Amino acid sequence: MPPHTVALDVPVRLLASGDPGLAEAVGRVSFAQVAFGVDAEWTDRISRYEQIAEVRVAEFGTHADDEVLNLG
């Protein structure tokens, strides 16, 4: 599969970035819910992005006290 390409549906179809049907297809499979646990309306892009950012911040925040090892 080429880089920057999404495969979905049965039978599988490939959608490249920039494909006009990509946003609708990603929304239809509830990507934000599946990937991040975010339950925002697909049409409310700003709210969805804010909620995803909060999830990512929490994920990275768990590493705030990680110790950096000197492997050299």
C-alpha cells in the first residue's frame, strides 16, 4: 500500500490523501471514537480536535517523570 493511503471497506478500496471522499469515509468508520475514545460529532471539527488533543496530552503526560537513560 502506498504511503499516505487509507484502506477501508469490503472489498478494500484505497483512498489517497486529498481524495474528496476520504473525510467522509474516515467519519463513517468513527475513527476519532475508535482511535482516541472521542465521541464528538464528525461535523464539529474544532470540538473533535480539542478532545483528541486532551487525550494526547494525557498520554504524553504519563511520561512527565520518565528518567532519561544515557545509553552511550
